[in-house]
Amino acid sequence: MIVGRITGVWGLRGDVKVQPLTDSLERFQPGSTLFIDTHSVTIERSRWQKTVLVIKFEAISGRDAAECFRGRLLTVTREDVPPLPAGQFYHYQLIDMEVISDKGECLGRVSEILITPGNDVYVVSKNGRRDLLLPSLAEVVLDVDLDANRMTVHLLDGLS
């Protein structure tokens, strides 16, 4: 699961600027382990510099070494992701999920999730059709079955 993106370097000692992509900011505490690609890295120190999160990883020393990681994603394993309350899902659990209507019609797969102020919107893609935009509302999303990788939806007037 993605928790941050390295956006640049900070100083000469190998510190990097990180854009957090998680609500769990405790993931960036010293001693925490994250992954860059498949390589684990341990946080030596972290601090906020005004509105920028600055992190020094033990394995990265010097500005040139840090520069190689610009644009890379920071991730954690799925085992490190805390469970959510019933009826709530992480975005990674919904991406590529099959979407069917309550009438049994295959609508496609969730290809993207748009975050809007009111509610998330699921982009459902199917070859040969234009994308379908489904609001994440109880009257639209009837069931999410993680084991079957299937979402059952009711198409309100104007959604089809």
C-alpha cells in the first residue's frame, strides 16, 4: 500500500522531501520501516520543515544518492495496514474489482477512484464502452465482496 512519494532532496546529508499519501503519519516516525520498490528502508529521523515532511533513511547517505529516489513511492506491506470497520475499504482493495448491476449485468471493473468532497466516485471501465462513473453511496453500492472481488451496484436513473 502506498503511503508516500519522495518529491525531492533536502540538504547535503541524504534527507528527502516526502509527500504523505496516508492519514497514518505515525508511519514516518524514526525506526519505522518502509519500502522503496522491493527494498526495505528504515527511517533514521523525520521532521516537518514548515509544510514539508523531511525524512532521512539509514540506507541513503549524501545528496547524490538521495536524488536517485526522486519520484519513487514509499509503501508498506498489506500486513502493516490496520483493518477498517465493516463496510469501509481501502482503495487498493477496490481497484480492478468486477462490478455487476443488481440485475446481473457485468458493467466492467473499477479502474480508478476519484476523490471528491462529497464522496468517492468509482470509475468503471469496460472495453468497447465509455467509462461509467458511480458515486460511492449506499443507494448505489449495494455490496462489496472482497473474497469474490465483486461489487454489486444499483444504477440510479441517469447513471447508465
